[in-house]
Amino acid sequence: MTEVELVATALATGAAAGLTDTPRGVVHDLHAALREAVRRRLSGGGGDSVRGGYGVRVLYAYETDPDVWRTRLLQVLASGLEMDEEILGAARAVLRVERRKGHITAVVGP
């Protein structure tokens, strides 16, 4: 799994868990931290069209319908967005907690 796929899977897993778990659960909190880290990175400016408004809109749209927005989110994440340790660590934490609960969500293909 690439870093981009790791982050996208964690975002989908956290969003799905948020639909069924109590609103202030551990997965919800970890997912919120991951989403905020990615949002900050996407909002970080830069001259390309992915950063700023479009990338953030794709991030939020992905959470509402991951099946439809997965390909676009992967493109946004792969377009030179720096996957730093904050983002990767947050993604791993979401997946680790979900794995412990026994509900890991497998996302296959673009």
C-alpha cells in the first residue's frame, strides 16, 4: 500500500466508523486529527490548482461518498502533497484502532 493509499483508506475507515460509533469515540478523534492535518496541508497554498479550494472540497466530498470521490482524492493526494509524519502517523493510528476493533475497511482499486 502506498502512502497515498494508506491516507485515503484511513480517511474512509474513519468516516465510516464515525457513522456507527458514538460521536466522541477514539476513532472519531483520530479521524478528525487526520482530516485536519490533510486539510491544513491542502490549504497550504502553492501555485497549483490542487492546493487550496479544490483539494479541500475533494477531501470533504470524499467523506460523504468515498466510492464516487476516491479517484479524485487519490489524484489530489498524489499531486505532490507532502505526506509528512503527522499525516502518516495519524493515518496509521486510525487503521490500528480499527484493526484492534476488528472492523478494518478494505478499499480496493481506484
